[in-house]
Amino acid sequence: MSNIDLVKAAEIAIDYAKQQGMHQAEAELHQGVGVSITARQQELETVEKHNDAQLVVSVYKDHKTGSASSADMSEAGIRSTVDAAMSIARFTGADDCLGLADAQLMATEHKDLDLYHPWHAQMNEMVDIALACEATALNADSRISNSEGASVSSYSGNAVYANSHGFLSEKKGSQHSLSCSVIGATDQGMQRDYWYDSNRNAAKLESPQAIGQRAAQRVLRRLDARQIDSTQASVMFDPMMAKSLIGHLVGAIKGGAIYKKASFMLDKVGESVLPEFVTIAENPHLLGGSGSATHDGEGVATPEYRALVDGGVLQSYVLGSYTARKLGLQSTANAGGVRNVSVSDTGHGYDELLSQMGTGLLVTELIGSGINMVTGDYSRGAAGFWVENGELQYPVEEITIAGNLNDMYRNIAAIGNDYDARGNTKCGSIVVENMTIAGR
Amino acid sequence: MNQEQLSVAQATLLEPTSLSNDNLNALMHKLSNVDGCDFADMYFQYSKHESWSLDEGVVKTGSFNIDQGVGLRSVLGEKTAFAYSEDLNFAAINTAADVVSAIGRQGQSVQPEQTFRPQKVSPLYTHLDPVAAMPDIEKVAILELADKLARARDSRVKEVMANLAAVYEVVLILTSDGRQIPDIRPLVRLNISVIVEQDGKRERGSMGGGGRHGLDYFSQDTIQHYADEAVRQALVSLEAVDSPAGTMEVVLGAGWPGILLHEAVGHGLEGDFNRKGTSAFSGRIGEKVASDQCTVVDDGTLANRRGSLSVDDEGNQPQDTVLIENGILKNYMQDEQNARLMNMGVTGNGRRESFAHLPMPRMTNTYMHNGKYEPEEIIKSVKNGIYAVNFGGGQVDITSGKFVFSSSEAYLIENGKVTRPVKGATLIGNGPQAMQTISMVGNDMSLDSGVGVCGKDGQSVPVGVGQPTLKMDSLTVGGVSL
């Protein structure tokens, strides 16, 4: 396994760029090792070993920029990557807004956010975990007929970000996951579903048995799904699907979409875009969070907490230094995206939400990408369950749900406290009233 | 015939670190000297990627990337061991080979010393490096021209975004049966998208294309065509009314709407899913899975096409594989491992995103052959339905067979006439069932312009699609208006 001195490599890149007459430069480097194994039908199927390293350099001169990347971190390799970036910068056009983030915004505190827990398990132990996970799913019910397997993956590495303001930060991180995907069959056909967990600390992963059990349950309840007639109805998005609605909102308030006037959230800061009971915030300093960081991708200090939407009112866009300057605003420390998004709830559990909805559709899977980010028009393939009197009646498939995201956000009736906290967004189920379901 | 390719590949991938035939033999020996090993391979790859982006009339960003490395794989029945090295020095590759061989049990089989014999390959595309072949100033000029042409087309154009990308890959594949196969793969792509505004309403349109060419493929006429199309689509969208919701007759235009085939049948016919029995098409060879007007092929042998390959990533020759003939399922798309396990022939569909990824059966250019109808007759036959001519992405659940693809330009058909444009809507169906409802196939087959990217298990590869105009008697349209 290679072990490159990333700090030294970053310094070489920045020094060389300055020496070559660049006004500003920044470098992002990472290296890491990982393993992923899959067991299928109770046999080890694949073992993959990963060992990656990369350097990305951006240079700025006379408000022009160029960037280049490579895995070659020899001194000569670093220099030739910088040369490639400088060569690009000779031909790009000038834009006053280009450049590093302002020096006074750089993070000065680097507190430990508990992000690094390398997994020291032997390969055999990982194989045993995958086998146990899949065995639970396969043995859950006689209708579980086949499997796509159970996978364990583990990654740990370190990353450095440095720029010519003299900013340099090095951090270590890890991420581990366990997933299981099985197939059930009846004479009506096959259905597949899965479950997974991921965490920076392998000890905090759900047990292999719990994941296998959940994967099997999710398949079994989908068997013999049918199409329903087209109708107008309330739709409850389960927590995993609800996250995608939050994701579209975050995408629509990104500075890049805003300054290009390519977003349905254009000019909506200060306006009510969601019901009053909704607050959406990012929590960048969450201990052990998958999106946690003390600074963004440009070295700008992240806040401990920032509301994107407060009491239903859009508070600000999501900005890095370039898009902030384009809009005459200050960076919101979002170069590289938002971090640990949390969504408030209305105090209802999953069952309460179903009862409150009464009649409608519970969506547990969405497929396709039918979203127009300029207009907010939304139309996606869906599968789930028809609900009457607050109870699941039968599984549903081969339908679409459609509306406009502006209306869908305003028509949110309730948000559950049945959180899914895996990954970068923590959110419960969301009930949206009055959507069009297309079916038979 | 491919001497040039072989010398370039060796000079790029082996000579800089002085990898000798002895070194390669020792590595291959380590990979294949595992009890029960069916085959092993080493995939050396150098790739150079350059991309330039314009918005607000200025080429603001450009990026340049070089990657190289070797992927090492040993396959034992259904089992695969895999590792890779970004360092092409023998010692580093040898460490990765140790990792692979440690995964399997060491066996007794001893590989004879061999010289890897070059395999003849007929190149389907130029071996020139598109990144190096055009001066940077001309690349920037392509984007500036795109901006100028799109803005000149209509005063309602408020923003133009354009991206130009060029990739140059050099590949050398060494196999445990003693072959060495080179390939040099150029790939270029230009995308133009526009935002138009009228009476406070905004919409977008986009068009792009490319293939395995040099950047000189983007002539002024081609750029003009992309710019015109992007603007036209955006202006049509400004006028669009709500799309209907429900199951109805759907006519799909020729070309890019062939994404239907990619999703509804393509993925479900990949060998890995069928070997494992997880596809809605598993075990159905010889059965009728589409209407008898449907003949669908996957053809990796088309010159200069985005989805084409002179050799696949396992060193096998791509083919024009008939998947469905007159409605009957004929064949799956296979890579080496799945073909062996299913006792079928390889079809040259073994593909991988890079040396750091495992190969699997993937599509190349998937399209439907011509039928007998004039496109006008097909539209005339529809009383109430929609005519969809442009699409965004699609997705499929290969197990249940449910597929979706999302239209970005569609019209109502009323009493045999195309009337008003409707907003984009997602179409959903069940692959084997939906294909049975294809009642008319046109005579205007065309392939897409060369922008397709296919994702599977987290790996992206370039692909092509195509079809003639066709009618499906019954497909669910995900509009908002009941």
C-alpha cells in the first residue's frame, strides 16, 4: 500500500504554481484503501481491493482559471499536473468572480469530529458477516427465491486541502457499509428489494441479521403488486424516499442553478416555500456524521448549524465563493455541497402519519429522473402500497406520481419522526396532499 | 493492421516502467496459479480526459485529468478476486497480484512460459489523440461559436451553457490464454443547453452529440444543428400544457427514444442477471417477448459510434448480436465469466469503467431494425395518445421488469394529428409486456447523436441507442392531468 505524504505533495503543488507566476492556487488530495466483498447464495462471490490516490490542482491568474488532476504524486508528476492546469488557464476567459474564497473566511479551528474509525476486521470476518446477513434473508420465508447477495465494504483514508492563502488542513475519514438484496417470487412474478446500513464506525452498523431480515420483509410485502387506476390522492413518502424531496430542494437553491436562472427556487429567499412547521438545517459539526467537516471544499469555516428553511421560509441559497460573488452575496461554506441536513418533524410516528393520511399512496420506491429543475415539474415512476383507513391494503407498482415541486412542498401535510439518519440527510416520512397518480 | 495500436499501447503502458515479457509472465502466473482458476487477465489503461465549459458567454473553466493503472483479476467459477495498482512499476503490480492470489487457494497448475501473442484487431475508429490533435484555442472557439449561434437563433434565449469533452484512452489487455490485445479509444462530446424566457416563464432545452472521433467532428454545421435544436426544444416547452395521466397509445420518435430498448429489454438481457436468474427475461430464450414486428440488436461494430469498441475490455471482438428477432428472444449479452458459466458464446459485451473496476456484461449500441410503416401512417392511426420525441434519462428494475424513461419533448395526438406540446412526463411499463404492445414499427431507423451514458453497479460507460418511429398500444403516461 502506498503511503504518500499528502501535506508535502500539497505544498509542492502550491509553491510550484506560485513560482510559475500564478496569483492563486489550491490543491485537494486524497488517498485511501478499501475492500469490498460480496457473498451470494451462501458462497463468496467477489473480493475487490481498492487503493486510490488523487491530486486536483486549480490555478488562478488574471481572473482566469484552469484545473488538472492526476494520481501521480511524484514531484515530477505534481509539477506536470500544475503545468497542465496552467496551460488550461491560458485559454479560459476572465471572470472577476473566479478565485479562492476570501482569506478571512478560512477555518481556524480544526476540532475532531470523530470521523475516522478504520475497520481492522480480517477478510474472513467480513465474509462471515455477509454470509450471515444473506442467510437471514434467504431463510426468512419460502417465497424468498433468489439473491443478489450481501455486500460488506470498508474504506478509510486521508485528505488534504491547501491553498495559497496559507491554509492547509488534513483530515482522516472512514466509511463502512453492509447491504443485502434478495428476490421473492410467486406465480405473479418476481420482486427485488434491499436494505443497508452505513456508518463511519463499523461497530455502529446494524447487525447482519437485522439487515437481512429487513431486506426479506421489504421483498415479501411487495409480492403480487398491481397497477391501480389513475387518480388524485395524498402520497406518503417513506423516509428513504422523502430524502429525495429534500435533495431536490437543496439542488434548486444551489448558487450555480440560481445565477444561471435555471431553478424553480429563483428569487425565493425570504419567501414561504414550505408550510410553517418545516425547518430544514445543516449541521456540519455533527460528531461522526457522514457529511461532517469543519471547513468546506475551499477552506471556508462551516457553521455548527445553519437553517436553509426556517418556519417554512427560505433563508438563503447554498453558495461557494464563486456563486456567492456572482450573486453579490457571501459564501455559505457550501463548496462541495450541504452537510448533515436535518428536517424537522410534526411529532407523528409512522403509524400516526398513515392514519392521518387515511386514504392514499405510500411510496417506498421511486425510479427515473423526471424532474425539470427549471420549472419544478415532477413525474417519477413509483412503487409502494395503497392505503385505506390508515392501513396498507395491497402493494402497488407500474404507476407514476406527478405534480410540481413548488406545489408539492406547499402541500406537505405532516412530517414523521420515523427518521432515516443514514447518510447526509436525516428525515422522516413526508405526506404530500393532492398529487396525480397515473396507472391503468 | 493494428501494429500501430500495439506499439503505442506498449510504449505508453509497458515501456515507461520497463515491464518485460518475463515480468508479465510472472504476474500472470501468480494470477492464474490458483486452484480452480478458469481465467485471469490484466487490464492496462492510460486515460486522458479534458473538458471545457462555457456559460454567460465565457469559457470559465477547463480541466485536465490523467489516470493510469492496471486491473488484475482471477476468476474461479462464480468467484472473482480483483485488485488494481495505479503504479505501473513491477513491484507495485506484484503486490496487487499477491492480494489477488491470496484470495484463492494456491493450486498446483503450472502455466507454461509464454510470449503474449498480439491479437489482430480491426480498428473501428481513429487512433489519433483528440485532446492533443486540436489546439486549445480552437476548442474554446467551438464553445464560443455554440454560444453565439444559440443566442442568434432567438431573442428569448437568456443563457447558454456548453461543454466540450475529449477522452483519449490507450488499453492493453493480457489474458491467461496468452493473448495481448491493444486498443486506442478516442471519444468526444459537445453539449449545448439553453434557458429561454418569455413573460416571466423560463424553460430549458438541450442537444449534444459526438462519438469516437477527433474534435474536428464538430463542424460549424454540426454546432449550428445542436444550437438550433436546443433552442427549438426550449421554445416548444414554453408552449407546453399539462401532460395527460393514464394508460394510452404512445408513439415514440426515431433515434434517441430508443432509450426504450435500453431500459425495457437491454439491461434485462445482460448475461449476469440471466445467469443468476434475477431478470424478468431469465430462462426465456426462444419465447416471444415482443411483438413480431420487433427485431432488436446490440451492435458494437459500428464505425466511430459512441458505444462501439474495436475490442471489448476482455479482449473479445464485439458483435452485431441479435437479441430479439421478430419478437422471439434469441440471445443474451455476455462477458467471459457469464458466457462460461452459462455455456454460451461470448458476445464481446465485457465492459468496465476503468482499470479500477471489474468488467461485466454491458450494452454497446442497442437498436431496433426498421419495420414497414411510414412514420406519418403511424401517427395517423392514433385517435388519442401522445407522441414523444425527446427524452432525459431512464431506469429499470430488471427483476420486476418495470422500466421508466422520462420525456422532455412530447405532443398530444388527437384524431390522427399531432396537436399541442405537453410537458415532460415519465412513461412506465413492464418490459416483456410493453414490448408485446408494439403494433407498428416505422421505416425511419436512426441512431442517437452520441451522448448516452449507461450506469450499472456504480460504473458508467458510453453507449448508443436507436430505433425507428414506433407505436405502443398501451403504456402508462405519468402526466398530471386526469
